[in-house]
Amino acid sequence: MIESMRLIIDTHVHVFPDPLRKLAPGLASGSLAQTRKFLRLWRRPVSRTLHKLQTLMRYFPSPALRALDEVGGFAPLPGLLIESTVADLIEALGEAKTNRAVIMAQPPLCPNELVLDVCAEFPQLIPAVNLAPGTRDPKRTLQKYCRLGAKFLKIHPAADGRGVDYAQYLTTIKAACDLGLPIVVHTGSLNSHLLYKDPAQGNAERFKKWFRDFPATFVLAHMNMHSPNAAMDLAEEFSNVLLETSWQPAEVIGEAVRRIGAERVIFGSDWPIVGDNIRVGIERVDEAVSGGMISDEQAQMILGGNAARIFGIKEVAENAT
């Protein structure tokens, strides 16, 4: 398929308030944008190396993997200074010829209100809200966010430090079912205590009772990171489980298609973590095609067709490439 004609929907990105603006408040907007662009080009080879290393880490012995995870938690921080804002995201989507993207809220770093406001301004962006632990009246709060445009619910037990039986999660999932919201769940026990309060809570197998007890569509973000086979096992067992591709190499994407079919695999990049995520993620799907693991048609389903069909995401004509 001609690249410029592909529908690409990135189902997992983030944005953050502008950190460089805080560090250099006197710098003109034009100069700030040029500085960012220059630094991103300089960082691109480093980003590529980090992406390659990440796919190999799962093969390290457990003690070494835990140590690398802890150190790796610092890796994204410098890059977020130069690639993390809404303007950076719009530029990255254009460079990667990506039509639409779902932004994940992550309070307090990225408040729900910020995500909803950004998505109201840019029609190619779709909001996913995330209720912080201790939210008062989570059912009513989620209903309010839906009225403001929320299309997905994100749950991140590893960052929250809460287990699957946490009452607010159960209440919120029930409300999401009533509202017809798909639920994106962070999966993968990335052993970084800098990033997560309790990394073990990200293990995909912990969420089995949710998949069994609730009639929602669940998206396993990151396909359980270092242990994608566990995510595939769950998707084989539960038809309401989808697998999202971020941080997975081409061979894992190909294996997921072989085991559960291309119809339930969707593209996500986790932009801007590490850097150049959208471009790298698309290349991995294309690599699965060139390696004979999936077909062109299956790649198009993963990159955009499935998200459009399952979630009712329509292409924004003015953003089509």
C-alpha cells in the first residue's frame, strides 16, 4: 500500500506541559521551536539505540533486567524537555504521516482537563481520561468527562500503586461499561520505582478477573512489556481483550497476529517516551510485513483499520495525508 494513503491511528500517546518554557521563560516561541527541532535531530540516533536495547532487555537474566529497568527509568527524562508538548506531538504526527492519536491523561503530570482541552482544540486528537486514586464520586466524575468528550478510560495500577480489587477501579470500570467506554490498562512489570509506585501491579495476569467479570473492551497497553506471551494468553482466553503494540518488536507483533488474528491487534507508540516513538513503532509493523510475518492488509488493520472499526474513530479529512 502506498504509504501516503495509509490510515494510521496511534492509540497511545502522552503530552505534558512545556518544561523548556519554565526553564527558559524569556526565550521567544520561534526560538524555542527551532531549539527543540535541532535537539531532536541530534538525539535521534540515541533514541534508535535505546529502542533497540529495549527489545533485547527481556532476554537478560532477571537480576540484570531489574537493574536495567531501574536505570532505564531515567532514560526518558532528558528527552521530555525537547519532545513532549502538544506542538511537538502535532509535528511528530505529521512527520510520521499519522492521521489520529489517543492522548492518555496521567494526573497530576498530565491532568484530565488538559487532555480534554487539547483534544477539543485539535480534532485529530482523542482524549482518554484517568481518574487518580481518591477521586470523589468516580462514577459521576467519569460521566462528566464523557460529556466533555472523553472516549477512553485509562487505568494504571502500577503508577497508582493499587491492586485489582481497589474499590475505585471496580466502580469506575462499571461506569465505563455503562457509558460504552473502552478501557486501556497499563500492562507490564517494568521494575522502575522512579516511574511506578508498585511495578508488579502492571502484570497483565492480575487483570484476569476484570476481563471475566466486566463486559468492556480492554486494551492491554504495551502488550505486557517484557512478557508479551502472557498478554497473548489472555487475549486467546478472552475475546474482549485487544493487544496494543508499543515497545514490542516485529516478531512479537507477528506472533500476536498468528495467535489471535490481526483483528484484535492495534497500533500504539507510547510517544514521547525515549523519543521518535511513532516513527519507530510504524517501522516495526512494516518490518513484520517485510519479514513475511504479516500481510500488507493485516498491517493496515493494525495501523489504523482496527481502531477505526472497533472504536468508531473517523478519519479527520483535513488531517488526512
